[in-house]
Amino acid sequence: MLIKALKYSLVSLLLLNMSSCIENDIPYPYIEGVIQEIQVEGMQGEAVFNNQARTIELTIGEDAFIDSLPITKLVANTEALIYPDSTACIKYSGFPEFSFSSLSELPANANTAINFTKPVNFLLKTYQEYWWKITVKQEIERTIEVENQSGTAPSLDLYNHIAIIYVNEDADYRNIKINKLNLEGSKTVLEPAAETVTDFTRPRVFKAYRNGRYICDWTVDIQKSSVPASVEKVNAWATKAYINGSFRTGTELSVEYRVQGEEAWTTVDPANVTITGNTTYSATLVGLNNATNYEVRALANGNSGEVYSFQTETIVPIPNMDFDTWTQSGKTWYPNSVANNYDDPQAYWATGNEGVTSVGNRDSNVIPVDGTDAYKGRAVKMQTIEPMTLVGAAAGNIFIGTYKTNVVNPSSSPVFGREYSGARPTKLKGYYKYKSTPITAGTKPGNLVNDQCHIYLRLWDSLENEIAYGEFVGSETVTQYTPFEIDIEYKNMEIKPAKITIVATSSKYGGDFEGLKVVGQVGSGSTLWVDEFELSYD
């Protein structure tokens, strides 16, 4: 019995040792931690996401307190826990680890306030760790007006709160008169009051209060400058440029420009020059040539400041804007020089024809036409058709982008937009005619009696944020080619585009899907013809 017991004990010990040597090779699931939505108190506009770099940029107004800014909405994927930098939290123990869509969802002792005076890191934990960086920019209109101010713009260090103000060379440091010193917004009060401080033989410190709350200290230094006027910023488009600068107080301002290398200067029409402050101005140069080097300068009482050099944007032609080039393969028409609307370098435009001819087993509903059906050369004819296998109905469409039929998720078949490095357009022009038919299918938006055509342009920046949009919607039958003109509205006048699409469709809501079915209201037989598209850059 003793031998048998000893035998079992040795076996148990061996198994125990073996089990301690077995490695757990089962991998953890790979789930990325992603911030999907965020809002803060006093937020202006939309959050700017860069999911690849995991950065978010937010903008707030001047009334918000950036040093204790409550996050009012923070949504991540459900698997992620959220941990902000503890040193930036006003009360780290009160910050929730989970997503929330509003503050009302949180317990009474929660505290989501963050000091965003500097970018703040957020850790999202799933089975792995993902760091995000959130930056908040505060839009504050800062105004500085000092007697005898020179043409050099004040220098503002927003992080260290240092303002350097330039005055004429004959100014007396012991007798500086400040008329306006708005450094932290229109509701800010400075102590001491700026107009009571005149001796700037050394830098002076002002305490800034907003709505009775201390914000920060600003150090103000007065320095002398001989610059009569200056150009500080140029936002150059293809045929125009927006200029901002400063000029010496009490002088007459003018602005001149020329092509780089030429001798003669052209004076900007005074109607295109605006005095924006006591010593600041803006100007618009028009009638410029694209892809050209220019020089601009500002003058105060005829005395010139330094020359500022810039280059206008280059107009890059978009292929097949006249819609004369087509290729046919079987029943499928392609608006390109190749039978491809996906990955061929010569393919720029796309249609949904592949889905119509393959899955639907129908003839292409987007085709080239000529003769009396075209305005000039060839034109595009697109028609809404039903019934359609799988999706119910198919609107005719042509667009800059790619198309690859996805029978599992038809709405993802078209991808709008291609890379674009050209100049920023201001208008989209062209010709169209339209046959609008009564609604025969669909439920959204629900208020249409007759179908509508839709033509639009959209621009994105390098982070896939929309920066410009313009559209035309037609709801009446037009039997003769008629010109249309779309004004392109920019959300941001500074950022240059990296991606563009132009879309035309015979049914505005033909792209609205629920599951596999088109639910947008469409009219069977609605037909849109378009021709001779053109971008303007004025």
C-alpha cells in the first residue's frame, strides 16, 4: 500500500510540474481603442480626427475656460476603458472610465474637467493600450491699439503670455498711451487697467480676469521699430490672394504687387483694401495667374515695408470633364479611356453600371449620348430603373471615385473621391436637362411627389475632413440643355484640398440604403443628362 501511494504521489507531482511549464499560447483578441465622438463646453465647429495618428483637435470660443474645460461627451468603442492624463484632470478620481454621451448620464460626483492649456494624452485600454492626443485651440479675438504704433505687427506668445508691441522710433517709453489691450477676449478685465499704465521703460505685467475669474498674467513689452508697413500673411489661391498685415498708426496705407522679376508694381484697388483695426488691414489681390510667383508689399505714406513673396496655386485639369471619352465592355459602359472604374491609373470617373449589368442583368443605365442628346460632342445620360435584382431600384449616377460591386453591402460599392492636388475651385459650371417622374419607390425622406436630380462637389483635406461643398438640386422637368452654376462654400479658407469628388445622379435619394434595399424615394424613368462640366477659380 505504501508503494502504491508513493507511486500515485510521484505521478501527481510530475503532472503538477508539467502543468507549470505549459505556456498559455491563446492570443488576446486584437481590439483597437478608438475615440469616436467628443464634445467640450463652449465647443465651436466639429472635432477634427486623425485616426491614424490618433489625434483630435477641438476649437472653443473665448468665453470657455481652457484650464478647466468640461468634456460633455466622450464616446469610445464599447470594449475600451478611458484614462486621461491624471496631471491634466481637475479631479482624476471623478473622471469616468467609460464612454458617456452627456453629463446627465454620469453620477453626481463625476468631474470631467480637463486642463487643456497644453495637449492632453488619453489612454484607451482594451486588451492592448492605445494613446490618443487631444489638442484644444481657443478662438480669441485679440485687439491691440497703441498710439504711435509702428507697421510691425505685435508679437504674441500665447503659451507664455508675452506680448511685444512695436512703436515708432521717436516714441517715448515713459509716455506710452494704450488705447485698447484685449488679450484674453472681449469680456476680459486687466489689472491694472491698461490705459492707466504709461511707463514701459521695462516690461509690465497685467493680470487678466474673465467674468471675475483670474485667467493668467500677461507680460507686455514695448519695443521700437522703423517698419512703416508690413505684409504678415498671404493665403494664395489660383487667381487671387488674401493679404493681412499692419501699418503705422495715423498714416495712409496702400498695397502693391507684381510678378516676381518684373520692375513695375501694380497698386491694389482701394476698394479691395480694408482697414480692420487701428493699425491692421486686409487686402485681396485679384486677376492673378495660376502657378506664378508674385511679390507684394504694403506702404504707409508711400514708405514701403519688406517684400513678401508667394506662389499662386496650380490649376490641375480633371480628366473627361466634357464626358467625351467612354469605353464599353460587354453591356457595361465606363466614362474613362479604359474599361475600369476602380484601380486603373487612367480611370478617374466611375458609375454603378457594373452592378446594374452583373447583379441586375440589365443594360447600363449610365451611357454616352451624342447628336441632339448632347450639348457638345458627347454627354452623359443617366436613368433611374426598377425593378432591380437585390436592391429594388438603381439611380443613374456618375462620380469621381471608385466602384466595386459589394453584394453583401451594396451601399459600400461606390467610394466617392480621388486624390487631388490642384487649386481650390470656387464654382462648378455645366449644362443639364432633366426628366422628373413621379415617385414610384422608397420611403425617405417621405415628402417627395416627384423625383429630384442632384449635382454636387465636395472637397476634403488630408485628414478626410470636409472643407468645401456646393450642390444643385433640380425638381422640375427641363427639356432643353440649361446652364447651371454651383457656388462652392468653404468651411476653412486656409486648408488646401487633398481629395475631390463631383457627383451627378438622376435620383437624389437613390443612394439611401437599409440593408440590401434602396429606401430613398426615386422615380422609375427619371433621366438626367449632363455635359461640359467646368471648374472656375475666380
